[in-house]
Amino acid sequence: AQKITQTQPGMFVQEKEAVTLDCTYDTSDQSYGLFWYKQPSSGEMIFLIYQGSYDEQNATEGRYSLNFQKARKSANLVISASQLGDSAMYFCAMSSYTGNQFYFGTGTSLTVIP
Amino acid sequence: NAGVTQTPKFQVLKTGQSMTLQCAQDMNHEYMSWYRQDPGMGLRLIHYSVGAGITDQGEVPNGYNVSRSTTEDFPLRLLSAAPSQTSVYFCASSYSRGRQVYGYTFGSGTRLTVV
């Protein structure tokens, strides 16, 4: 069975500093996708970044990058140059190989300190 | 292009009542799914659909029914509401091509309270 683990319930980072949010996963599938979502206090789920299991290079989207270590089954999110607007809950998720089922971690609450 | 639209945004039900949460997408995505989000538990999959006429159960399907008569719509029905179904419900849509998943988009959510 698929499982996503986020071991950091809460994180603090100074504005303009970089922060890494941890995510490990467990699956027996060879083909899968890894996602990160941001959920601000308003409640919507905002897609940040995607990594396919066959992608050899780490995904990057602006200030977000995904540190994908397949052998260790980890998919950490790195946010560079943190901004006050980055304060939110962050969820790591894994999709089945067909992309029609998602499995979510319990989330990490990030607070950016001015 | 509205993306994924969920209605209503808020709802209060009495125990035993039934209701339907609506979800519609205008992106022609083949996959649609429903999740519930409870405090400290992340999102859990209730039901999903891989195309019109095809649905399947997720992790927490009990007490919910779905149908997919069109590509665009994927309503979630609560048969007899219970306080344990108090949650925030999200609908999502996506499609895949080969080994890549694309367009995984969430609706804005429905906050349901059962009293």
C-alpha cells in the first residue's frame, strides 16, 4: 500500500532564507508521481511542483525545487528565499501510476518570520 | 476556463439528512476524485472515476455514493449524514499521458458540518 510521511508538523524560517520540508514515501509501484501542494489559511489547494518517478532531474518551479532521492524514497521540497506569503500548510502527495488516485501526507505548517 | 467548480461552499446538515455535493470541471479531464480533509489527517480519497460511467472506491467510501454520467460532472452523495462526516470536501480532476500525470487541479472545497 502507498504511504506518504511528513515528519515535521511545524516549521519556522526567517524571511529570505531557504527551507526544506521533508517527505518520504512508500510504494511498490515502479511508476508514480510526487506532488507538493500549498494550502493557505483560505483553504484552497495550490499545486506547486511535480516529479515523475522516471524523471532523472529534480523538478524546479521558480523558487520551489523538489529534491528527489529515489533510492531513499524521499521527495523533499526546498523553498528558496522565503517570503511572508509562503506561510501555509504544505502537503506532499503521491499519485498512482495512472494519476487517478492520490495519497497525502499529514502536512507541514510553515511559518515565515519577518 | 473555470477549472474545477464545487458547490456549495458551506453546508450545515442535520443527522440523517441526505445531500449532494456538486463538482464540475471544464478541462475535459478524464479523471475525477473526491477527498475529505480532517484536522491532522491530510486528505483521504473517498471515491474516484477514470471516465464517464466508471467509478471506484477509495480509502474511506462508507456513507458516500458517486456517479459519473458525463465527463464534466462528478457529484458526491451523502446518503444519511452523520456527525463523523463533518469535514472539508475537495473535488479534483486530472489526466495522464504515458507515464506523466497532468493538470491535477482541486476545487475550492465544501465545508460540511453535520449536527
